[in-house]
Amino acid sequence: MAQVASEIQRRLQSLEDIRHLLRSIRAMSAIRWRRARARLQSAQEYASAVDRQLALATTFPTLLTRGTHYLGGSASDADRSVGLIALTSDRGLCGTFNVGLVAHALDFIERERERGREVKVIALGEYGERFFRRAGYELLYTQHFPLTHAVSFVEARDIVAKVKRFYEARAFNTLYLIYNQFVSFGRYQRVEVRLLPPNLAAVWRSVRESSETGQSFVPEDLILGTPPQALQDFLLWEHLAVQVYLALIESMVSEQGARLQTMDAAIANLDERVEQLQLQYHAIRQESITQEVLEVQNNARNRRLSLAS
């Protein structure tokens, strides 16, 4: 019985160590969630400004606005090659955050293959890289985001620069992005966005909806000091960089929120287990004390009987 009580004490100490670890992870996730949430608003404001400028620039007719690949190319080429950016986290401990996203990516790949298209994957996040490598998919490019890492807009521009080189080299003609979009604390939704060719109609619609009713977003006295094609090209890639940056931030906010919920659930389960072990330990301890009292009583009774005889 003493051995069982000692084993329970050892397990209780181990659970206490795990509780400290879970609380530390939760505290770090809470800090990163607040920081990423604060950056999200400023990123959204800059994205809105870029979209307005892109909408203005694309009112001028060029090959880009007519839906032609800016390097040229036929529609049949575009139908055969598809790129996919899958944005996951580097680590787990965040519930179904990664599992649901890679499942969505697999559905996307299967759908495109049924259409006779080849899909090439860009994995942002170590979890996605490990998954797609083990599944035997071709990876064009990978990048990790450690837990201590704070994503910057410069880093998003670097990612888009690499994407641009693949696009210009015709590694793919169409590019999609799948990520977990932030909704509210603890809630996110998987989103599939087409990055290339640019969805200019969506940009115009977004700008019109955000502008005041009855007002055109194109000033009558608009004058461009830069050739429209050059301006459109710059704003297009800036628009893509902003989209990638927003996706990175929203994914990080969603990841940390999911991790916070997972840690809360783990701590609650651990507390319940500790309570059960403590009850078990106290029951064993009480039984041991009762047994010792009975032994003392029996010894005293035997002593009295021996003296009386």
C-alpha cells in the first residue's frame, strides 16, 4: 500500500510539472495572439489603400486588365499548371488547425487533378512541409515560422518575390492560397483565394463597396505620371504581397487562438486527473492510517491478555 501511495505521489508531481509547461505555453500564445491581433488592423488598412490604388490604375486598358498573362501565353498552358500555397503552423498543440487545412488542400489537389491539371505546392509552415513531403508531393518552395518569430511585411515581400520568379519561369500559370482566416477569438475558417492571375473584378468590387455611395472611385481629373502598365505591374505584386502578409497574420492569430483553447482544455483535463489522483491518494492514505490504528489496538489487546494470563 505504501508503494501504491508513493507511485501516486510521483504521478502527481509529474502532472504538476506538465501543468507548469501548459501554463507557460498558454501565456506565450496569449502574448503572440495579442501582438498579431494588433498588427492585423494596420495591415488591413494598408491592404485597403493598395486595393484603391490598384483599382485606379487598372481602369486604364492594358494587356493585364484584358485578362492576358502579363508574359503572354495561351489558355491551354494556364489550364495545365496550378500552384498552391498551403499556410500551416510550424508546431502542433493547436487542435485541428493544421489537420483541417491540409485536408482542404488535399481536396483542392484532387479536384484539380480530375481536371487534368498538375498541382505544385508551396508549403509555408513546417507542419505542411512534413505532411506534403511524406505524401510524396512536389514542393517548389518551403519556409518555416518558429513560435518566437514575428512575421514582417518585408518577409511577405520576399515570399512574393520567390513566387514571382516561379511565375515568370512558368512553373505554374495559376496560383491559389489556402489558409485559416481569423473570424473571432477561437474561431477561424479555411479560405481558398486565387492570387494569380489577379482577380481584378474582386478588387474593383471591394473598392466600390468601401467607397461612399454614389461616388466613383476614379477621379475625373486623374493624371498618371507613370506608364499604366508599369504602375499596374508594381501595384499587382504589392497587392499580392499584402494578401500574403494578411494571410500570415490571420493564420498566426487563428493559430494562437486555437492553441489557447487547446491549452485551456488540456489544463482542465489535467486538473480533473489531479483531483482524481488526490482522492485516490487520500483514500489509500486513510486506509493505511486505519490499518495502523487497528494494528496498534490489536497489539495492545494482546499485551493485556498476556499480562492477565
